[in-house]
Amino acid sequence: MISSMKCTASSLTCSAFSNRKLSIARPQLVTLPTINNVEQNMGPSQLCSQKPLYLSSTENLALVRRRRVTECQAYEADRSRPLEINIELPAEEAAQRFKIGVYFATWWALNVVFNIYNKKVLNAFPYPWLTSTLSLAAGSLMMLVSWATRVAEVPKVNLDFWKALFPVAVAHTIGHVAATVSMSKVAVSFTHIIKSGEPAFSVLVSRFLLGEAFPMPVYLSLLPIIGGCALAAVTELNFNMIGFMGAMISNLAFVFRNIFSKKGMKGMSVSGMNYYACLSIMSLLILTPFAIAVEGPKVWAAGWQTAVSQIGPNFVWWVAAQSVFYHLYNQVSYMSLDQISPLTFSIGNTMKRISVIVSSILIFHTPVQPINALGAAIAILGTFLYSQVHSPLPLN
């Protein structure tokens, strides 16, 4: 019986199947393109004698797909290979912007207050060397107390740090004294207009002394800076050569300070607050003997008695305020540099210059001609353009 059934099965031909038309619809989900190739290479009888092609199960396909998805998920969840994409949440980004805004507002406000009290002190006590020394001494004392009481973290520095900091401190001392001398001779607004030309000094020194090349937009941005400063200087009603040269020397000194800081302080892991504290301490040690040699205690004592007799006890408050606010505004500026890029810092420094110029004109009633204001505006605009085409080091 079994053998007869086999013969009967083998006697079936493809023609018998081909003549019968079945009404079963062909499935459309799975296509087997290899059957066409088989039909071309093999005859009808050979095709029918082979084992029929069928799909045993679709579970294997589902497993393959599941495995692929599982492998992808496992790769993305593998924390041994951290993603390099820096994703900030909206709340964190808003908090960071608010923090930078607070830094900028504090920086500008402290700088304006310092310039006001500094000018008041210099009008009553025209001794810029002692005034500069007192401002550095106040900042150094504040930081030493902060370190001793553990309010601020004590910096971990070594002898190499102080060696690298020394040329920076020398340039910082010269720039600080020169700016104070300038403010003792001319209006605060005029000093800051001339100091807005510092980017021009930076590019020229870097180009001719260090051999650095800059793109053409950087050189073009210097034209309104130089032209605006020159126009403001020519039209200044209270022009003074010592005041003008003091601001120019301050620009040059701060450029070298930035260059020395960039080259010598690489790899030094010190926060902005502690960096400026160490800079103030070393500058104080450098400046004190020169201040004594140039002006001297006798001159200071006589000038102090005159100022107190004319102003009264408020003069002591003015001296303390200008000394404390000088350190605070510089400290905040270095702290903000830890949070932002040099380009953003340069833009903030430009806006700070505008706030100081405008506030000093309003407070001290400085006479300003329209052409003088135009020169200041052109110089400030050039400084802003320079900050857009170049990422400079911090200015002062």
C-alpha cells in the first residue's frame, strides 16, 4: 500500500497541476525571486521532481529583526563609550546666561564706581604713584585675609609659577601706574577714549615684534580705532600731553602683559580670582619702592593733610573706596573670563568702556564738543568691529 502510494505520487506531472486552475490567491507579503531563475535553468519535470520550496516559519525573520534592534539599543546604552556631544538643557543654558549677565553687570558697575572715586581722589590728592600702590595693597590684603580664613581656596603654586608671573606683573604695574597718571591730568572720558585704541597696539606689536600675521579685516578694523582716537585727542578741550602719553603707555604695557600671560602661564591651573590675586601681590612688591622713590613719604604726608582739610573725613572714604573697587572690578573681570570666551570678554570690555565714558561725562560735567563725541564713537565702533573679526586676549 505504501509503495503504491509512492508510485502514484511520482506519476503526477506538472502538466496536471498546470491544467488545473486553483482559485487560491497568491500571497503578496513574501516573494521569492529565486524561483524564476530555477525555472529558467531547469525543465518542468525537473522542477517538479525537486522538493517543494516553502517557508517553515517566519519566526526566524522576526528574531533577526529583534536582534538588530536589540544590538542597536545595547550600543546606545553602553556607557563605557561616552558620547562627545555636549547637550545642555534649556534650564542649564538659561542659568549660565543669567550667571554671565550678573558677571557683566557687576563688572561694569564696579568699574564705573572705581573710576568715579579714583578721579575724586586724584583731584584732591594728585599723587598717582601712591594712589596706584594703595589700590594694589587693598586687593592684596583682601585676598590674604580670604586665604587665611579659608573663604577663598588657597592657590597651589610653585616657584615656576612666580617666575612666569614676574614679567606679567611688571607689565601690569607699568600699565596701572600709567593709566592713573593719565587720569590725574585729563578727564576720565579722555583717558578711556585713548585706551580704547589698545587693540591697535596689540595688532601692531604682534605683527612687527612677534611676526604674527592677521587677516585683512583685522587691519581694516584698526582704521576707525586709530582715526577715532586721533579725532577725539585733537578736539579735546582739556588736552594734556602727560595725560595722553600716560594712556598710550598704558595701552602698550597691557598688550605686553597679555602676551606674557599667554606665553608664560600655559599649563598653570589657577582660577581667575587667584591668578589676579597673585598678580596684585607681585605688582605691589614691584611698585612700592618706585613709588617711594618718585614721590616719597614727605610729599604724601603734606598732600594728605591738605586733602583732609579741604574735603574732610569723606576723603578717607574716597581713598578706601577707589582701592577696594579697583581690586573688585578686576577680580570679577578675571572670574568672568573663566566662564566666557575671549571674544565675548572683548565685547563686554567694549561695552564697559562706553559705560565709563558716559557716566564720567554726566557725573563730572565734562565739556564735550560734538566732533569730540564723534571721534569717541568712531573709536568705540572700531573696537567693536575688531572684536568681531578677531578673538583677542583680555583688555583692561
